[in-house]
Amino acid sequence: MSPTTDASQVPLTSAEVAVFSNKTNSSEITAATASTSTQDASGGQPTAAASAAAELASTKIKLLGALRSFPDFPIPGIQFIDILPLFQDVSIHLALLRALELQVLESGVKPNVIVGLDARGFLFGPSLALRLNAGFVPVRKQGKMPGPCVTAAYEKEYGTDYFQMQEGAIKPGQTVLVVDDIIATGGSAAAAGDLVKKLGGDLVGYLFILEIPFLKGREKLGGISTTTLLETDG
């Protein structure tokens, strides 16, 4: 079934994802394989970058194979992709963390702080931060954290909501990567970026596991480098 791409028909929730296929980016895999093959053909060993690219591409295939698909949910025509199986098996969970780590290292910018969005950014943000020798800072809904906080508003499908971060959680000048499970309309991610800037952090990028491309959430992120781990067609 071909899912609808009419944004007005999609009742978005904060963290659930409806995407339209589970195909990885074939050009990415081809490029990584070709790079490694070129090194082998010349009689030398693959470069570290080529090996990492090949590992990342193959790990993405493994992760995509672990996702579950539910047709016609939450409405007819939508193919719902469930990311929770990525955390249910130890080897798949480790593969996810390795892929996220490789994706960050590929960018060439190592963050001092990982910021995770409430709530699914908490599932992998702290573990990724440990792998990158970075700190972890949560962004939560208004009223959920003690002490002085900075606040940013964002628009949801049914009104305005607010994110908060504790004052002093990010030091001025620290490089920050914002992570979440999915980018849909981009409003919540943009609000998290605003909080980082209010605290004086240097927002170097956004990283998501999945994306709903036709909602064009990237357009709200102010041109900041934005990466989706598992590319999909939609």
C-alpha cells in the first residue's frame, strides 16, 4: 500500500514515528563499499575512514532489519515503524550505539555535551555520551526539573508546549549535539537548540534515528548540520 503524504492527515505524537519504507541509503552503502574495494585493489589496507564507512553502512542494514512495521497505524495509509526492538536485543542495542558513534565521528566534530529530548532521546543519549567521552544533559517538559531553568516554547499539533533545561547544565562555549529518535515537524528539536544557545553552548548539530521527510522538519533547524541515521524514502 502506498501511504499518504498529506501532512494534514497525520496526527503526530511527540515521539512515535510513521515512515514510509525501511530502506537504507543505497548510494551510501555503494560509496562505502567502493572506497574499501579501491584500497584493496591497490594492494594496500583500507584507510581508517573507509573501514569506518563500510562498518557504518553494514550496521545500518542490521538495524533496519530489526525494526518492526505496522501498516495502517495510526491511520489508514501510514506505515508505522517501531524503533523499540532496537533496544530489546543486546547485540542490536550495541549495534545502534556503535552506528550512532560512527555517525558522529564521521562528521569530524566531537561534542562536549549530548543533549537528549524528552523522552526517547533518553533511551540512547546517555550511552552515546559515554562512548564519546561527553556529558549528557536532558531536555524535559516544563515543570519536570528542580531549580532554576531556561525555557523555550514550540508548537504542537494541538497548541503550544514548553521545554526546559537546568541553568548551568551547559557551560558557555561547550560544543553540543542534540539527539532524538525522530525528526518530524522539527519544533521540539528547534526548541532544544534554542535552550542550548540560551546557555551559551555552541550547537554543532542534530542527530536522529529516523525522519519523516515530507514534514520538512529540517527547515526549522536554522541550517544547523542535521543527520538521520537510518535514511528512509517518503
